[in-house]
Amino acid sequence: DIPIGGDPRDSAPHRVTFDTKTNTIYVSPASASRLFVIDGNTRSLVNSIPVGNSSTGLSDIAFDPNNDKIYMTDSTGMLSIIDRTEGIIAKAKIEEYSFSMILNPNTSMVYIASEQRGGMITAINMKSTIEMQSRLDSAEEPPGIKVGAEPHALAINPVTNKVYVANFGSDTISVIN
């Protein structure tokens, strides 16, 4: 086991993602207050990046191998873009109560499931600086992809680039091409 935290507000590891090139593991507690950085080779905590306050609940995290950034959603509806050395470099308003986020490593598309959008998945191209910046600068609702009711979980097939959505409210699975 690898100990993290120390402060009770920073305990309870909740989400994990990793960088396969550097064997670095990123872990966030349920409070979404920090991002713990673990060296997978030595199995030791090497950094703790402050990313929020302890009253914000975490939804999900993902690592983008194309630009070495970590994306993190929280219960207030924010998408944080985190640089492993600089910390949070940008934030964008997305959806409150995001349940799941997944990144397609081939395309840098981020898909976010939220019960607030009435069966819509938010999709943002993080590779496109123009689209990403326009999303960061906009107060408008991001573009969505229609799926079944109450999308909760996402999975991706990186060979076909298809995204699979588990729709809790309609007992269906949607497939996004």
C-alpha cells in the first residue's frame, strides 16, 4: 500500500488515472482538494498538487498522453486542466453532478456524463486549442451528444474510437461513433 494524505480531508482516494510513458499514477481524494502524484516505479508519493477546496466533491479524472495534462471534473460543474508541475492552468464550466469522464487517447476528445443535461454527453476536443479555449472562455452550455436518460458511466474502445454510455434512467447502452 502507498500512503497518501495525512489530513483527513485529503484521505479517501476516490479516482485514479495514469501515464503509461512515465509510469506516473495520479490519485484524487473524494474531496477533490488535491491531486496526488505517485511514482509507479518506486511506489512512492512524489508530489501533492492543490486543486480545489475540501467542500468540492470529485467526479472523475483522466490523463491525456498527447499533451501531458490531467483533466478533473468536480460536483460544482468545473473541468480543471492540470499541468503536473504548474498545477491548475485553466478551468471551464461544464455540468454539475458529472458522473463520469473518459478521454479518447487517440483523439484527445473528452466525454463527460452528467444527469443535469437530460440525456446528453458533453464532448470537448482537448487537442484543438481553438475549441478548448472557446470552451474555457464561454459561459454557454457546451455542445452535447444525445444519449439515453441519466447517463452514468462511460467506456471507450481506442481501436474503433467508439464510446459506450451506460444510461441508468433508460436501461440502455448508447454507442457514440
